[in-house]
Amino acid sequence: MTCNLALSRQDFMAVNGFDEAFEGWGYEDSDLVIRLIHNGIKRKEGRFAVPVLHLWHSHNSRDKQSENYARLMQRLADENLIQASQGMSQYLSKSHRENTD
């Protein structure tokens, strides 16, 4: 779960961040982790070693949960899929993208 996830900006940008193709509740955090693993990032355990602060937020609709799950299963099966289809790059200028690669 991404409430306990920390990673470098470089690794986050390498997979194009969270994928906004996921709508409503479900699986966007798992998708991020799968793409990080596909990109060669190794997991490091931090349980009971770091504090966690959770901010209250309203819950998202679960109407698209099955579509999100199907998208996640596609990502899991395709080890070459590393980039989010609708990720951070859509918000960055071309010159900024070139400087972060």
C-alpha cells in the first residue's frame, strides 16, 4: 500500500508515476509497485522502523473496481510494461522531461 511507500524521485519518474488511467477506488498503488519491480527496483522492508501518518480523506467510488483490477492483471502479465499510460509526463514540459531522464 502506498501509505507506507517511499522511493526516490528518480525511480518514481522512471515509471511515469501513478497511472491516472485508474479511476475511483483500487489498485493504482499496486500498479505503481508492479511497474517499479518491472523496472528493476528492489523492495526494502521498513516495517516498525518508520512512522506513518495517515491523513483523513473521503473514499473514492468503487464503481470501476473490476476495470481497475483487469488493468492491474494486464500490467502484472507484461513485464515490459514500465511506463504509466497517463502519468507524470502529461504535466511536465518537454524540456523538463528531457532533463530528468
